[in-house]
Amino acid sequence: MAKVVFTAAAETDLREAAEFYAAIRPLHGTRFANAIDQALAKLAHSPRIGHKTFLNCRKLRLNRLPYFFVYTLETTDTVVIHAFVHERREPTHWHPRLHP
């Protein structure tokens, strides 16, 4: 099973989205958290599950929610999440995060 690591920017993305869903209704926040947990478990178990996108990145979409993780496979057992993105957001806003 791969280790999943978040960049600081990705942690901020995820926290802001979680706060948004929790503010709507507590039940939405719970569903959101469950979807995140499921996606991260899938990613840890099968790191190549997401489809290839910009440069060496992959995208993994959440079930039933308009979000996806942007990640790279740093080693055979380490996944680095660079962004957590809403589908309707500018699709390339996270590209600069890949060139620190």
C-alpha cells in the first residue's frame, strides 16, 4: 500500500472545501468526509488508478462530488497530492504548483 502525502497547498484546498460542505449542513460535511476517505483508500491501494493529465500528474475524481485530486507518483510507494480541485474551477490554476 502506498503512502499518501499532501502538499501544504493541497491541504488548504481540502480544508476549505470541507469547511464549505460542513457549513451547508453537518450531513453534507459527513458525506464529504466519507467520499474523501474512500478516494484516499483507493489511491493508497492502487496509486495508478487516476488518469494521466498534465506532465506526470494523475487525476482521481471523487464519487458523487464535483472534486478531484491531482497527484504524482513520487516513488513506487509514495503518492504526493498537489491539489484538490472543484471541477468548475479554472482547470489549469494548479499547474504552477508543480514548478516550485
